[in-house]
Amino acid sequence: MQQFQSQFLQYLSARGFLNQITHPQDLDKMFLNKKICVYIGFDCTAKSLHVGSLIQIMVLQILQKFGHQPIVLLGGGTTKIGDPSGKDKTRQFLDEEKIEDNLQGIKNTLSKFDLSKNDDSLPAFKFVNNDEWLSDLGYIDFLREVGSHFSVNKMLAFDSVKSRLDRQQPLSFLEFNYLILQGYDFYELNKNHDCVLQIGGSDQWGNIVSGVDLIRRISAANNRQENNSNFVARESFGLTTPLLTTADGKKMGKTADGAVWLDGKMLTPFDYYQYFRNIADDDVRRFFKLFTHFAIDDLAVIFAKDINEQKQILAFEATKICHGEEAATEVLEKAKKIFSGKIDVNSLDLINVQFAPEDIFSGKKLTEILRDYGMCESGGAARRLIKGGAVKINDEKITDENYLVKVEENASEDNLQFVLSLSKKKFFKIQIVFVDNG
């Protein structure tokens, strides 16, 4: 492991945030000598980010804690193209209205992680939308001034492009330009905001290196034109974090039930808490370093506790960082009641399941209810939960994936309600209601 002199890089290294760095000695020296401006970018492909982006968000907070200025670059422009990194096929095109809606949703999600809201001595997140400059580019001029600094041979060798071609998956010319535009983003931020470092996931290495190289090439070209004999290239650096995977090798961010969103409207704080509460034992220590702000020395005390107590602390801290301390305390108390068997049925989310006249005696498939009312991402996910014994109705395990929910003849109002549980961590109060589609 490389030894660093600056406290910032020492901190990132000790907690497992570092993967690759361009010009590491020069960057280490810069962190020793001054506060700098750093950017991390997020494309606007959904209305919220999920926990797969959490490692980057934690880095934004660490930058704040060390007094560096974080820029959050929102990809209002690059989302129109789509990043080919790690993708087998071209992303579906989004119209500008949808991109703007997603951008505002992501901005709102990220804003709640801004530590300066509670401590005005810290530098606040600076939000920038790359559509501000990308939408006004003259294509021919852009190709002449910027595209000339990119080698197609080198672009083809980057993993984001090479892996797609190696799998014989199509790569559109539009997507091929993404790398150039991300490099140009860095150039714009370097020129107009004095931003000298880009941080991203390991799959962004090729894009980040291209931006570093572009800044240095353009500054060299400008100095040659001015016959500047004392030329010094503009400073620019890149840093990547490791690809975040769980102990079973899966990419973090999704479960059988769907994405683990950071927006409380798309995933409840309770479900967010339960995601961290139920991680594999082998992930606990690593996740404490990545997703909490406990000092490394303090973790030794926590790691001496029972593994379930460790998970409870981790889940509480992760929920507090995402949703606030009040919400974290509420879900912790709710979880304690559930697992102690003292759950208050009246406190559960009520879901009204509609039964048409033809459903009353023939019944409705449980898998369809789980899917159609948002308790599972898909019918396939519902079937897997049932086959795995994770679904209970009124504490009775259901293992038949073709199970039908029926209304008994002369059923009382009480018989039209039941408690549905999924994997001992999600509980719903189901109310059957009758509708006449005629």
C-alpha cells in the first residue's frame, strides 16, 4: 500500500476508498499545501440515487470535513448521451423534461447529505449542471478544438469501450463521444472553477484520465501559441474509488426486492435500515469504514461486540446519515418491536387490495398482489420470496407460488384484513376492498 503524507489521502486509504490515482505524489503534495476544489459527477438517469452511489457521497462529506470545496456535477447534458461504462447495451433515451425531473430529484437527494447545513464552517456542496456548456457547443468547432486531443486508438483500449466491443455488444457513435464530453466537463470546471481533481468509481478511470490529459494538452497548446517559454501545465488529477460489491460478489445497490434508493419516498427509512441490518457478516467491518464517520480507533470497541449488535449500530448510523437522526431513531424502535414480537398492527402501512366481483371467490394470486401493489419489484421476485419461505400471512408461512388470496363466503370485516410479512423485515396490513368495474 502506498504511503501518503497528507491527512486526506491517509484517511481515504485507511478506510478503503482508494483504487487508482493519477500523479499520486504530486496530488499528495498538493493536499499537504492547500485546500482544493474537487468534483464528482452524477448522471440523471433516475429520480434518485441508490446505495451504489453512496461511496461517492461519503467522499463528498469527507472532502467537507477536511475543508476542501466539493462540486457536485449533475449530468443534465451527458445524460442525453448515456455513459457506456459497465453497460451491455445503449441506455434508453430520456426526453429533456424527464432529465430535468430526475436532476431535481437527485439534487434534492444529495442536498440532505450536505454537512454544511448543520455546520456553516464547512464548505457547502456547489451544484453545477453540465448542460450549461454542453448544450451550446458548436459541433465542428468542438471537434477541432477538443476532439483533436483524443486518440481513437487510446479510446478503444479503455475498459468502458473495450469490454462492450469484446462482448460484441453494439456501441453507438453517440455513446463513443461520452468519454470526450466527460473530459471536457473537467476542462470547463478546471478553467472556470479552479477544480483540480475529479473523483469517480473505478469504471470511470478511462473517462477521468482523458479529462486530466485534455486539461494538460490544451494548456500546453495555449502556451505554445503564446510562445511562453516558462510554460507550466495546468494542474489536474484523477482519483477512483473501488467498485462496491457485497461479500457474495454482487454489485451494491440492488436486491431481489429492487433498488435500495436514497430517497425516502422511493424506499422507506425502515427498509433502508433493514438493508444494512441484514448485510452479510463479512461485509460489516468494511461497511463501517465506508459508511460511517466513526474514527478508526473507535471501531475496535464496536468490533468487539456481538455481530448482531454491530449490524444494528451500522444500520442506525447509515440511516442517520441518509435520513437524519430522528428517522433513524424511529426505525430502530420499530425494528426492536418487530423482532421482539411486539409489533403494533395499527402502526403498519395499510394497503388496500382491490377485488373485482370475479375475484371474490376465485381469488387473486399472491404473487400478483405483491407485484402490483409495490411490495416486490416483479412477479419473479415475488415467486422467489415465496419459494424461499420468506412470505407469511398472519404468521403462517406461504410456500406455494400459486397461492390464491380468497374471500370466504359471509366473511366479516375482520376477515378482510390480514398481516403480510416479507423476510421478517417488511410488514404490511392488507385490507381487501371490493370494486365494481362495471
